[in-house]
Amino acid sequence: MKATLVGLGSMGFGMAESLLRGGVELSGCDLDEAVLKKLAALGGQPLSSPADTAADTEALIVVVVNSAQVEKVLFGERGAAAQLKKGAVIMVCSTVSPAFATSCAERVEALGLHYLDAPISGGAVKAAEGAISVMASGTATAFSRARPVLDIVAETVHELGDAAGPGSAYKMINQLLAGVHIAAAAEAMSFGIKNGLDPDKLYEVITGAAGNSWMFENRVPRILSGDYAPHSAVEIFVKDLDIVLGTGRDQRFPLPIAAAANQLFTMAASAGMGELDDSAVAKVYEQLSDIELPQKNADEL
């Protein structure tokens, strides 16, 4: 299969590694020249822009940050959609609103192309292992055309509907929970430290108790090590919870807990932490209260 992947960040590059390992003839596009060199070293073909996508590409995989970037990749001045042959599939893995996914699919299909609404979850490690989870919706033909890619990159493919929109809706709910759980974990650990509890012992106790969550178990070790190198950045949850709240406003659906989490991530971003790991929201509490979070070991600095 011949495919192009646009967006070689942590998840996108992991997917590219899996596709190349799976025998796909892969081109890749990203603004980072260093990552393009890494792709070339693995046997991929670097592209300078989405418009350089080959006309015989069978699948275009989009793994960029937000809807504005998806718009630019597909329909911008140097966009890829106009380059693709009729019948090719566009698989958008970015987290976007359901309404945007529906609108984007309509525009893609008007060009004689297929659109799979396919947001992803699992992180960089699972992406490199070909073990991500895909929350997908689209026509039977879109699924069929994207199947060779899905079989390589995903451990689990949830087939959630026969049109674009539901895939992004499921991902939206996942991100609501993920953001709330990260915010709650940061708040709980900070409050525990305020009350004189040993952070490591607190982690040990909670991970074996009913208050545990996957996000608590996954993110708190980053707080304990004081290492906020980004796995998933604060700004990602500002964006994703904005999607949650925007959809809620449109539907007149109250989302007070998601709104509180969104404010915490926004506070962290406004304090200059936007590019840090999302667990850095704990540092907001450090700034607001007289607590000291664990620091990175001196020999790691």
C-alpha cells in the first residue's frame, strides 16, 4: 500500500514506524526537519508540504493537533486533498469536534474521496508498537480502504457508525474523562502534600484503593519524579476540553466538572506551562499554596 502521513509528532511518528515495519510505502510530512530526517533513515519519503503527496497515494493519514491544522493540511493553499486520486481514503486521527468531522467528510466526499473519522488513543509507545486504539466511524467503503492501515497501527478498532461524527464524539467523551482525571489527580496529590503526607506513600496507598484511576496511576509518577518533559502537553487538554465545552454550549448541556478542569489547564498554560507534560497542572497548586512538589534529581538536570 502507498500512504502519506501528515503530522510526525509523538503519536504520528510512532504510527509511521509501525507502517514502515508493516511494509507500507510511506511518505511523511512535518514542519520539523529533524523528524523528517529520522523518517528518511527508516526508509520513509520526506515531503516538504501536504501538496507534495503523490497522486497515486491510496491513504492519507492526518495526525495533526487541531481542526485548524486539519483544514490547512487538506484544503489549504498547499493542501493534499486536491492531489489525491478519486477513491483514496483520508483518515483523520486528530481530536476535533464531531461537527467539524461531519463537515470535513462532506467536503472530502464531494471530491470523490472517502473519509474515516478516526481519532486515536494510546500514547507514543503503543503507536510505535502498532497497538493504539482507534475510535472510528465512516462508510463501509472508507473502512475497507483504510483497513490495511488500521490492521498495522491498531490493536483495537472500534467501529462506531457509518458516517463521520460519532468517532470524534466518542473521543470527545474520552478526553472529558481524561482531562478531569488528570486535574483531579494533580489536585489530590497537591492537597496530600499540603497535609504533610509523604508523596510516594500517598501514591502507593491510593493506587491500591478505590480512589485510584488510570490517569492517577499513569501521571502521578511524573509528579513524583519532578520530570515534566511532555508526553502529552498541557495545551492539548486546553484544546480538547474547549471542544467538550463548545459542544456542550451548542447543545445547552451543562458541564461544570469539565469546565473546572479546563480552567486548571488554562491556568497552567497562562503561567507558561503550556508545553510541559499535562501532569504539570499540579504546579498551579504549588504556585497558589505554600507547598513544594518533588524536584527532579540533580543528576538528571
